[in-house]
Amino acid sequence: MDKRIILIAIGCLACVACGDSESFDGVSGADSDFNNQSGVNNVNNVNNANNVNNVNNSNNVFIPEVEEFVVQQVATTDAYVFVPNSTEESTTVALIDGRDLSVKPVRVGLDPVEVVAADSEDRGPVAYVLCEGSSSVAVIHAEETANDGRGNGFVKLLNVPPVLNAITIAPDGKHALAYIDPKRPFETQAVSSLQVMSLIRAGEEAGEEQAFQLTVTRLIRDIEFTNTGDVFLVGNEGVQRFKLDEIESDALIRPMNLNLNDGLYPLTDLEVEVADDASFMVVRSSNGKNITIYELPESGIEVGESREVALDDIPTDVDLLVDGDTRRAVVAIRDSAQVALLDIDAILATPIDQEPVVQIVDVDSKEAGLIQLTPDRQQALLYSTLPQIPSLAVYDIMTDSLRSYTLRNQIRSVAVSPDSTSAVVVHKRQEALAGSPTDPNYVFRSNHGVTLFDMASGFTRPVALQGEPIDFVMTPNSDDQTQLYVLIENTGTQIQGLMHLNMATFRSDFVRLPRKPEQLGVVAGKVFVAQEDSAGRITFFDVDTQSQRTISGYELNAGID
């Protein structure tokens, strides 16, 4: 299996680090108890040990927030999981039914490196497989394929440009986009070939699948889908918009007419946030102390009313908060220690000769660099990835109140549970850290680690790890308690495995795996772990009982005609 990863930005409130030496769950050696561990990722330090709390350097050069988390893109629907065969010259994807754990190898193109999947309202569960060896995308209709005797009758291969190295799926499940991710390796001889994308459409009947070649912006940094079937691309040619259902042939996708000041909004440094209903969008840059709001028509590259809003300093993050008819943007302004709440409709209605009213929330530290709204949209987490000794703040949007808490190590990213009751903070392992190996803070900061955070009380549980976390998922059990599963990778076979954390009780349990773990996901109420094995190996965990069932050898059937 091709171990591709996607770096996903996750917003959250920054926390303060604990300076005392109170105990925490951790590791002290190779024989440590694995039942007191938990996982997430590390990243290179932004600041050095002598400048841990400064956001900008002595020359006042703006330093952007860098938040990332390693999350592998897993191809699952409600009932099926699709796992590409990792062996050399492979041409198969394993189609696994999560209900009865039956497995069927499905023939696709050469070298299937990435799979995306979703449940389509019209076509049921469907998967799209990027096959780099044959420069094609295979479309698999799961129900027909699972019921077909040979497993080959309902797979359609569509040719795509050979330079494409990534694939993503639209919310409707009927469309996928194969494109060039500039962060991944790709081969090309001409700069013009960097401006290609393929739109794949699943047919209403088997055999009616289509592929269209689109000419788009170079160096795509972001792709946003809306609930209206719109796609917004952000890259070096600006912001582009098109509707999935309106593409009926190869097409040139033109940039939107945003009329931005190139000095304040360079095309290579734009963050664009679009409302789910595509009714408005907000654009920011690290070059200016302002943001621009656009009202959007139902379609087209033109925009409606727009308004630039001046801020006290450079905005470092933007998120959108839409509740019924209320449309707001939440903006982090790190260097002035502020969060701005923008009423979109009130600002657009303000006469051009008047300054719009902006609600400002003062934060008691210079760490409001990133924002993450909780799933229930009631609170926002505020934090920064720059300080080595950070703080995490919880801003209650409904009561306009703010609480902050100290953490022990630099933040890599934050993820909130689906029920909005807890969060996990991923820390950055510190290299060449000064201190004593007997100091609990030294042990925690010099290892991979996470902190479990209770949203209501602010209670934290730091957990040091013996290996690097490479993936995680959250899913509820039958008691609606969020369960966090983390893959841990280590060169020692006694350490690689799966960490299970109950986000309601903060209990942790480690499960060792005999093979190197490669992929983690949830299907049909079960957690699965695909492992490195040329014959195919996958282990399923019951979320309530934690009982296991392993299936192996299914790839051997792929060689039998």
C-alpha cells in the first residue's frame, strides 16, 4: 500500500504549559507499561529554546502559523472499505464488507496508489482509484461488484493525464477530482502540464462513467466543496469556481474577478473560506492587516457586494460560523492578541464611507493564532503553534467568556471530539532538549506526546508516547462515548500498534500488532487496521468489546484467474 499522507490543518485554542512537576502518564524505557500511552504526531520546531514565547523574530518578520496533522485518507463508505494492494506491479484493490468481513480482490489499473470513496444517493457506495502505473482512474460500484462472481464486471477504467498524483471526492459521491498536489512528487516536462485536472463522474448506470479534462490554476493549495455542488480552487492563478453538474466536456476554468490588491493579497498567499451554501466567502493574506468579504451569486466567476475590513494586525486564521440566517466570520489576530467576530450581513450593508462595526475579543496572551470551532458551534479553541510553552483557550461564543489553560509542550495540532466535550492536543517532540531525564516535564517534552483535554473543566491528561503516531480516528461506542484510536509506528516490533483512548474517561490501552500498521479507519461500526503484508492483512476491532478479528491472505486470490 502506498503510504501517502495528507497534511490537514486543524484549528483550536492554544493552551499554556504546566511548569510544575506533577505526575503524568508516560514512558521511561523499553519495558514500560503500554497501557498508559496515547498518540499523535511531531513536527520540526518553529522557535528555538531561547525564544519560546516570541511570535515574531527580532526583525519583526511575520511568522505564519504552521499547523499540521498526519491523517491518511481512508476509502470507506457506511458498509465497505477499499484497500489498495501495495505489492509491486499490483492491479488490485481489496473490497471488504464491514458487515460480514467478506473480502473480494477487485481488478483495477496498474499501481493503485490512492482510493477515495463515498455513498452516492444515486449510485450507492462508489470508490475512485488513482492508478499511477496506467495513468487512469478506476470507478468501482461496490454493490454490483460485491455481488458479481468475478468482481470485475462493474469496474470502469478512465484515462487521465499521467502527471496527476492526488484524488479527492465530492460530498455527493458522484464526482471525484484527480489533480496535482504540489507537496507530493510528480514528473513533468512542461510547466503547462501543471494546469491540468480530471473530473470523474460516476454514471447512473454501470458503464456510463465519464472523465473530463479541466485546465485549472497551477500549484493548487486548497480545494473546497460546498453543499450546492460548487468547487472552489485556490492556487497561483487565483480563486476559480465551477459547478460539478455543469461540466459536460473538457473545459477551461477561469479565475474569479475578485479585484484584489496584489500587494496586500498576493496570489501565492491566499486563504479562502467559503460558506457551505456558497453564499459568501472571506479572503485573507499574511501581507496585510485586513480581510475581504464577498457576497456570491448562485454561479459564475463574478462576485456580488464586497467589503474590505481593516484589522489591528495581520489575521492569522479565519473560520466561518453560520447559524440559520446569522452569518459570521471568526478571525484570529495573533500579534494583537485578539479575536474578531464579523457580522457578514451587517458589514456588507454598512455604507462605504463608514467603518463597519467589528466585535473584538481581547485574549490574555499572544497565542490566538489559530481557531477551531467545536462541532456544535458553541465554542472556539484558540492557540498558536509557535510557543514551546503554549496555552489553550476556550472562548464561549454564546456567553462571550474566555478561559485559558497551560500545556506542557509545543502544539502541533488540535482535534475536537464529535460531541464537542473533549479535545486531543498533539505536541511536537523537542530535539536536543536541556534538562534532566528524571524530570517528568523533560520526559514528556522529549517524547512524542498528546494531551487529552476536557472542555467543561479544563482538566488535562498529558501522555508521553514510545513511538510516532501516524494516523487517528474518532468514533462513538454504544454509550455515545467518543473513542480515539491512534496508530503508533516504531522500529521496535514490540511497540508498533494501536492506542485506544476513551475520551469520556481518559482511559488508555495499547494493542500491539505483529505487522507494521499502515492504515486506520472505521466501517460498519468497526475500527480496522490494515497492516504491511504482501498477501493482505487487516484487523477489525469491536468498538464496545475491543474484541479482534484478523483477515489475511485475501490478496493471494487476486492472482487466480
